[in-house]
Amino acid sequence: MSTTLPQPGAAQTVLPEALIPSAVRVRLLATLFVGQSLFSASQIMTFAALPILAVELAGNDALAGVPATVTLLGRAAAAYPIGWLMDRYGRRAGLSTGFLLAMGGFLLSALAAEWASLLGFLLGALMAGMGRGIGELARYAAAEVELPDRRAKAIGFVVFAGTVGAVVGPRLLVPAEQLAQRFGWISPTGPFVVGAGLAYLAFMLNALLLRPDPMRVGQMIAVHGRPATAPAAGPGRAVREIFSDWTVRLALVAMVIGQLVMTVIMVITPLYMSRHDYDTDAIAWVFMGHTLGMFGLASVTGWLIDRVGQVPMIIAGGLILALSAVLTPLAGNVPLLAAALFLLGLGWNFCYIAGSAMLAGALQPEERGRVQGASETLVSLASGLGSISTGAIFAQGGITGISAAGLACSVALLLITVWIARFRVRPLAAGGA
């Protein structure tokens, strides 16, 4: 089956201003951005407290990573069914459900910690993970409210909201703990209570201002401003037919392998640094560089994708991931290690945004929710696989083994991308291999 990738320079979509004014699209994008910024801050600040409370409740250091694993399972489990519901009831309803789930999960975790209930705490972590899996679909809602030639920029804009969360979330940890102590709670519950408040603000913003629903906007754009390269309107294809589309497959490969490479290297880096006598401050600087690579340039990445094409940016992402894998074991000081982790985040950024834009453009409006939900489930599972396997790889081969695994996956991504783009998808995106 042959499919066509979007081509930069192709006929641009022209949408009558009276149909969907640009001010409406700007408001919808701003609503998604602010909502994701609040939600990202809530997720980051609570994630830091998960292992601390888990050890206190269980009395066993070996269970420190269990809540994070449960959160990941919730993220993987919720994305597809909510995506399916989004196709029926709209993006606003789906995202609102995610924010409410996360809010309930944070509150349950705080109460369970006060009640010394490990089971309740894990259930709260599961709910919060489900909320996060749904919240990640906001980038696709952003793609629906923009014209096809600016779709990647819209996705990058919403992904950039992760930068706000990464900056604000950690700074709220100490005030949140002080707030908990003021009310007589144990201090680690503070981030969960404040996180619930941030999730509620995101819910209210989404419920009040995400109107008209991005799904309806996307349908109007598809009907009234569809360029020649867009999929034909119709009732929607069967799931099997959608996943036989090589453009869809390439988008999933880019996101899944990019996530896998990043997770394998990122998760083990703190342990690797501690074994080489780096202090906590040094680890923080390295991860600041990594976060900057992941989110700081997301808007620029979207702009580039809209101009040079999705396939070239996936290839660039694979090359950057490979370079990061090679540099990581060679970095002998904090600046070099921070540079290697910055490149790791940047390579993921290229693959994640380009793959998301490619998937958004390959689907009809009636197909988007469930397929994009399935893609988020696959990305979450890739993250879980990376988290589970990185410890075993490090134990057997050290940081060199981690580097080899990351390099092998990056090369696989490059080969698969070139093969699909060259032999399975025609014509190739402008500026391709």
C-alpha cells in the first residue's frame, strides 16, 4: 500500500476567516498551552515525592520504584480507551477526564499517606498515571486547530509547555511541604495537595475556554480547507487498515524508538554519576540540560518540521540520539555530560514532534482519537521497557553497554526510516534522504 507524506511547498490550505477566525485558533492553542503547563507542573512536583512516600509506607527501599511503575501502567492503560471516547464526545471531554483523574489520584495519594495505606497510595498513583496518559493527547488537539502547513508548530508549542512545568514544578516542592506542615500533615503530602489544585485549574480552564471543541475545528478544516495531500474525507478506516498505512507506521516507529533510546540512557544516568562520585548538584545540572533539550526548543522544532519536512527531521533526530549515545560514556566532566544529555533530549524532541505531526496528518478526523491514543500507549510501553531493561544492561555492561544499546536502537531508527520513506511511501517528503 502506498501513501503520500506531506510535502513542504505543496499547495497551502486556505480557510475562510469567517468559518474559523484566527483569533479562535489562537485562543484554543493558548488554552491548551496554559492547561498543559499547569498539568506538567503538577506531574513533576508529585513525581519527586513518589519514592519518598513509598519507602515510608512500605518500610522497604526495594519498593521505591513501584509507584513510578504503577503510574506508567496507568498512563499506558488509559490513552487508547479515552482516545476512542474522544472520537465520540470530543477532545474537551477527554482532556477534562484526564485532569479530573489526575486530581483525584493526587488527593487519594495524599489521604493514603496520612492513613499509612500503601495500597491506597498506589491506587492514587495509578489514577494520576491515567490522567497523564490522557493529558499527553493535548498535542494532537493542538494539531487539529491549526492548518496542515502549521500543524507541527502547534504540536511543538504545546510540547514546549513541559518547559514551564519543569521550571515551576520543582520550585513549588518546598512551599508545598511547608503548607502541609502548617496544616499538621506529613510534609511529603504537600506536593500532592498542591498538584491536585493545579490539575483542577487545568480542568476548569479546559472546560470553560476550549470551545469550540478542537475535534469540530479539525473536521471543518478537513472539509473546507483540505489540500490535495490530505486524506480524503470519509467514515473512517478500520483499525487494521489504518495500521497498514506505512506513514502511520513510520510515525509510530519514530516516537516509540525515540522514547526507548531516551529512557534507557536517561534513567541510568543518576546512578552512573553517583558511582563516579558526582554530587546531587552536579546531577541536577545535567538533568537541567536534558530537560532543556527535551522541551526548550520544541517550538523551534515544530517550525523546522513545517519547513523542511517530517522525514528529514526524524533522520536528524536519529543521528542526534546516536551522537548522544556515543558521547555519554566519553564525557568525563559535568559540562560534557550535560551536553550529551541535552543532545539526548533534543533527539527525542525531533522524533517525538515530527512523529506526532506525521501521525496527525495521516489520519482522517474520525480516526484521530483512537489511533493517537494507541500511539500514546505504545510510547508509554516503550518508556516502561526502557526503565525495566536499563538496570540489567548497566549491571552487565556498565555505561558502555548502555551506550551500545542506545546506539543500536538509534541506528535501527535511521535504517527503518530511510527504508520506509524510500521504498514504502512515495513521493518522499521534500528534502528527504
